[in-house]
Amino acid sequence: MTFHSKADSISKVRHSSGGNGKISNGSKKSVWEYSASTEAIDHIHLEDKYDLFIGGKRVKTKKYFSTINPSNEEKISEVANASGDDVNMAVLSAKKAYDKVWSKISPRERAKYIFRIARIMQEKAREFAVIESMDGGKPIKESKSVDIPLAIAHFFYYAGWADKLNYAFPGYKFAGKDQHPPSIGVVGQIIPWNFPLLMAAWKIAPALACGNTVVIKSAETTPLTLYKLAEVIEEAGLPPGVVNILSGAGDTGAAIVNHPGVKKIAFTGSTEVGKLIMKAIAGTDKKVTLELGGKAANIIFEDAPIDQAIEGIINGIYFNQGHVCCAGSRLFVQESIKSLVVKKLKYRLKSLRVGDPLDKNTDVGAINSKAQLDKITELVRSGIEEGCGIYQSDCKLPEKGYWFKPTFFANTAQSNRVAREEIFGPVLSILTFRTPKEAIEKANNTQFGLSAGIWTDKGSKIFKLVGEIKAGVVWSNTFNKFNPASPFGGYKESGFGREGGVHGLKEYLNLQD
């Protein structure tokens, strides 16, 4: 890509010494060179055109849009753009399935369907992984080792809970002869483009386990694995209308949020859209779960295992090209070890391989869309203009597609935009602290509160910080670790409600004290 500074067009931005925004050259030689090891795509099946999935059938609509591969800008498929009438049809289908089938069958039968979905997904795991990387730009090794296995694990996990809900919430009154917790009804779910299948699993699996029916919308840029999931749902024999899958832009999502037949909204996405959803449902009886933006603090103390922490930093910010709401994008380093950490980070960035998402050697794939690339570029430009001191890996970027070099700013102040705003890209801001108290104050000095990380060999220090950092998830001596049994969610402008674990079930039930 071409990078623009305040005055000149700069095609290679590497290292700015002294925090004054000046550019100096880094190493031009890669640490490692690998031959391509490209994942085969001849085993996957993609349609030229995808219709909506409503009532267990493919439903055509008036408008379609193209979904493209961000690594080469080539069109993959045409995808339906759901209208307000389509949303209404999907909600009515979900309501019919809820009233006549899904709310009436036993929890044990519901569990069988969810187990079946998980097993079929296991059989198609490789196909899911390839499609996820093609449509979203993420490295195939991440799709294979993280996204798809975790999505499958969530279906298995919640299938196990489906007939045990009365044990999950022993302190509540349950209605009905079987003493099962009451479900909500039709739930509307809107998922983001950074983890399409995984976010769908986070939402669909607990909703079904609790006896609800679903209308779910994919992100506009990554709809394909959700439509592949529709094929799995058909194969599993799920009753028609229990899960309805739509695609489209913001208008489609707004129609789901505003539909009177939808009794709960589960949204993962930007804080700005989350605020619009809150305004839209104000005055209604709709339940809502919001998982929004983040600007996570990753805190390194001088007694931390430094090499281990460096790998945690890399995983925390460059995993999935930084397209992670809980990315450790603010690195707080104790002053005494800043020079050492920066030196090791520079060396580690040289070994990050940026390129074809389907190459098994790739560490950092393509940026999801041109719009997101433009946003990252604009924010990084602001860091240069504010003299934050930039360093980028000296990797060669492909000519076609949307790419951005792994980047960090070595001399960042809390007032800089790169330290305050969610960049949602492979960009790290480094700040310093002297004492644990200062680290806590700086970590909490943000409108977000989704996640944080702590690196130290002192258990007492970990427990102190965990209790005082205002974040929904705090990792110690690791980062970006997820498990279906562990709840995930934020505070402040990072949203509210929890997904995952028993907490994730509670969001899909009408419980009474």
C-alpha cells in the first residue's frame, strides 16, 4: 500500500527514532524465508450466488452484492441483500417454529440437534477454515487452529447444557410441569466480520439450547461461512425456521433490531452501532447483549518472563491482523525494561510473515476491506503527525489486495489518538509506567473495558491488578485465550452482558427470582 505522511507520500515507513516522527531505515533483510505452502481449495464448494436461508429454504430477494477476497480483490460470490420484507419473513418463520415446534420439544431432543450440528461441522472443518480465510483474509493456520475448533466447541458445550438448565440456575423459579427455565422466543443476532463463524456459534448455540429460535445476520464483507452453516443446519435436520440466516448491510440489521417480533438482540460490533441499538430499543421490553469495541491494556512488569511476554504481545495485537475487539493494542511497559522490550519486539516483527492467507506459513493476512484499511491508515498517519515514533516490519506486501505492515509506536502518550481510539488493525501503542498504581490508573484511563493482560511472576501482583482493572476479561501471563466454559464481555463502552459459559445461557432465558 502507499502510505501518506503529513506532507509527503511515503511508501515505506520503518522506524522513527526519538519520537519526533522522522523516518529512518530498518533492516532490509528478512530473518526467515519460506517456500509457499498453499492450502488446497479444490475440496471446497462455493455457490456463485447465495440466497437467504428462511424457514429451512433458500429464498431469493431483489438485491444482491458481491463478496470479495481481500487478499486479491477478486469476487468470490454474489450474496443476497435482505430487505425489510425479508427480515419480516424471517421473524415470522422463527416465531412459527418457536410456537409450534422448538418451544414444545424436550430439552433432550434440542440437545440432539445441537450435537448433530457440532459433529457435522467437525466433518467439514477444513472446508469451513478455507472459506473463512478466503472471505475474511485471516491466515489459514488461525482459521484451522482457532476459529473453527472454537466454534465447534461452543456447539458441543451448549448441547451439553440444553437438558440441564434447571441445574445451571438453581435459585430461580421455573414454570411448567418439567420445571425448565422459560425461553425468550425469537432472538435477533448480528455478528461482525472479524470472526464470522465463531461469533455465530457464540450466539446460536446458547440460544438454541435455551429453547429460542434465531434470526441472524452476517457482516456484509464475510457472509460465506454463515451460509455454509446453513447447509450444516439442513443436513442436521433442524426443524424449518428454527435458525434463519440473512445477509446485508446496516439497514438489514436495523430492521432486525426494530422488528416488534424480536424479543432479544445480541450484537457484536462497534460501540457507535451499539449506541444506536440502545436508542432503538429504549422503551421496549427487548433484552439486549452488546459486545462492543475495546482498547485493551497489556501490562508488562520488570519481573515478567520477557521472552514469553514478547510472544504474548505479538499474539495480543497481530493475531488476525489486529481485527480483534479484545486486542492488546495498548502496551504498558515498566520503564526499567522498555529498551529491552522494544529491541526484542523489533527483532520479532522481522520474522512475521505477511502474505497469502491460504499459505500455511503466513502469520499476518490481509486487512478485511478497503474501508478498514483506510481507517487504519488514517489513524497511523495521525500517530506520525503527533510524533509517536513509528516502527514497521520491512516486509514486502503483495501488489493486489488490502495489506498493512505490522506496526508499533514506541513513544506514545495517553493523549495521542493511536492510544485512545480503537484502530482494529495490526498497530500497537507503547506507553510506560513506574509503579503498579500508575499502571492501573493508566490502564483504566479509557472509555473501553473489554479485556486486559498482566505479565509478572508475582501472584500477589496479579491478584491486586485483576481486582482493580476495569475490564471484563483479564489474562495473566497469556493473552487471547478462550474457552466455551468461560464468559466473555465488557464494561463501560465495551458493552454489557456475557457470552460463553453458564453466564451466556442466562442471557437467553426469562428468569424470575
